[in-house]
Amino acid sequence: MLAMYRTMLLIRRTEEQLRDDFHAGRLPGGVHLYIGQEAIAAGVCAHLDDADPIASTHRGHGHYLAKGGDPEAMLAEVYARETGICKGMGGSMHVADFSRGIIGANGIVGAGLAISAGAAFAAQLDREGRVAVCFFGDGAANQGVFMEVLNVATLWKLPLLLVCEHNCYSEFSPSDTVTAGEITDRARAFNIPCSVVDGNDAVAVWQAAAAAVELARDGGGPSFIEAKTYRIYGHNESEVHWLSSEYRDETEIEPWRKQDPIERLGSFILENGVCARENLDALDIEIRARIAAAAEAAAAAPPPDPELMRDMMFSGQQP
């Protein structure tokens, strides 16, 4: 529980730093924040190791950090610096670290579904017990590739865990205006084991992921988890500068703030005597200091050499 709490707090403080940096004009582009959804990444990734591949989304900072990605390298990447995890060439929506099994965040909605299916197939062929995980939003469940992956994962019994982060919005559209029926029913139609959990309850996510990962490692095929949560911040922090009107108000957001996943896990930890409040406070101080220092180092780092583009896009070939 303490490990999950640390992970969730690291994600939150990193995202808050990026939020503040963007609005202060220190970032080269907008960021899609994961604030309010931390329990999902932490609860699932607690069961994975570096060999297990995960595919992510445009809202991928939380998945990267939960999988053990280096926050200093991620911040430098978002700042577009050569010390970034992709040498400043990927940016916020494309953080990746193959050494940690982070096979990529992605700016294309639903793209991680096919990528993770391929990773699961590779894991199956290698027979080393690896499990592939795909994090995707409720909007991505409306992409045709979702059905294709459900189909092939079932037929081939791929070691694949599909985690739908149902955060109530597809960009600026409420989910119930663009998504018909229950998303989980789409997976049930393929006889895939399914769980619907409170995505703001880290323990519930952890428990659901434990069963799904064990099944996949034992050769039992894919599983599907729908984690119900909420996107506390906007689709992208830059939207305040170009959206002509608000698409939701504080009366909708406030009840979800009261379901903050970090506060809920913190209360659970204290009530069960895992540690004292001062231990949690000290952890927060430690993480805040680390992220502040990482942001300062990122801001001071040099931008990448534009010639890097040739090697990174053409694998050493001169176009």
C-alpha cells in the first residue's frame, strides 16, 4: 500500500509541476494531465516488472511513472531537452522507455490497443511469462481497432490485460453523448473475463489487476478491466486559450474531488495502522523536493540537436 501511495503521489506532484509550468509559459506545448486517475496506473503496474510491456495514451505521464519511468528524464522530455527520455524528440504525448517495458504513450486515440496486442503476441511466442497491458480511455473504446483486438486476443489467448480508464469525457464530449451501452459488454461478447471497479480506489484496482495478471501469466488469455474514474482537469491545459465556451462546471467536478484517490488510500493506510501521518507527510516533502529539482534541471538543459531527427526517424540512414 505504501508503494502504491508513493507512486500515486509522485504522479500527482509531477502533474502539478507540469500544470504550473505550462501556465507560466515554461513548456513548449500543452499537456494532458492524469490528475484524479492515479490509482489506476499504480494499482495495475504494482503487478508488473520491467519485462512486462505497457502501451499508453496521450494522457500517459501517470502510466510512465507507475511503470518505474524516471521522472527527471520525463520532465526533460516534456521540456523538449536533450536529457529527455526520448532526447527531447517525443514530447509529452510520446514518452517511452523500452528498458522499463514502456513501449510508448501515443497521440493517436486507440493506437495502443494494436501495439499492445502485438506485444502480447511476442510475449506468448517467447514463453517467458510476460504480460502486456494497454491503458486506454472510454473514447478509444469506440475505435474499430478495439473490436479487432478483442477478437484476436480471444482467439489466440494472448497474455493481454486491457484497462479502460472511463473518465467520463472524450476530449470535450461527455461520454454518454458519444458512447452507447456499457463498454464492458463489448468485451463480454468475446467471453473475456471482465471486472468493473471504482477507479479511484487503489486497493480495488490492485485486486482486479492481481487476478487478471495471474490469469495471463498462467496462459489463461486476456482480461478486461473497466475502471470508473473522472478527469479532474481539462482535456489539455492549453484549452483555456482557445475554447470558446466551457463544457462543464465546478458543480460537476467538486463531488469527484471529494473522491480523490490519493486521499482515500492515505486514509486507508492510516486507519489500518500501516504508518503514521508524519510518515506520509515526510514522503510528500521528499517527492515535492525531487520534482522541483527535476523541473529546474530540465529547464536548464540544452535543446536537442535537430540532426538527431535523422537518426531517430531513419535509423542511421540519410534521407
